[in-house]
Amino acid sequence: MKNFTIHNAAFQLPRIEKPDAGFSILEILIVIGLAGLIAAGAFAVSLGAYQRYAFSAERDLLVSLLQRARSQALANINESAHGLVIENDSFIAYEDTDESGDFDAGEETLSVPRSSAVAASGDLEFLFAQLSGEALSAGTLTLTGPRSAVDEAVVQVEDNGRIDWVWN
């Protein structure tokens, strides 16, 4: 067998030119900017949802504690009236053991921390009569959340002991 070589240029394989591979820096910056805008929008939406949830949870906790105090008064637990005091940092459930009609030191039965983001105004102490559950100190309490234009609820305790709340 004979070895032979081709010296003719006509028989050479054509070279294939590779286009520039990858993305340009401008394309990468545009994609990063769009991703940042989407992330910022998602953060704003989730923050608003969290604030709504925190406000609703605070309102539900208040109504639940008021119902608990009224239920204990109706059940004549320890043969005394039961109430709830709203302080800056906590809700305090109490038994009116000395029958003074208001909260005194030593009457506390339960203390629950409050959210500092929700402000309370109006009547801040409620007391329910034993056996009847009627409100000895009825009134209206307004809760205002961090988004005051949107988050506001009014909790009302009527003379007959009914506890009601509405969004404003």
C-alpha cells in the first residue's frame, strides 16, 4: 500500500467560524435589573400581607380574651367578676377578687404580650359581672395598625356583655 498526501488546496476542509458565544454585559445587567424589580415588588406585597395578618391576629386575640373573661364571669369562676385590661405591652386578664370594680395588683390571672405595632385607644378596661356576664364597664376600643388608613378595627362591649367588632 502506498502512502500519499494531498497537497492540493482544493481538497482542504472549510473552516467553520464560531459566532461569539455567551451574553454581553448589557444583556446580563438588564436581566439582573428586571430580577431586582420583581424581587422588590414581591417584598412589598409580602410585607403588606404580613402587616395585615399581624393586625388581624391582634384583633382576634383581644376579642378572644374578652370572650374568655366574660365566659369565666358567667361560669362564676372563683365567685368573682372577671375583666380585661389593655396596657401598652400586654393584655391582662384578671379576677376582681376585692369587688372594687377595677384592676388591682394581685388580681392578674393571665398576661399576654401585645404587638407594639398596633395602637389601642378608647376604653382600656372591661369588667363582666359574675353569673350574668353583663358588662360592669362597657365601652369602645379602637385598634389602629401600622397602615392606619387601612388597618383600623373598633371593638365594642355593650352593657349586656355582647362583644362585637367592625372594620373601619
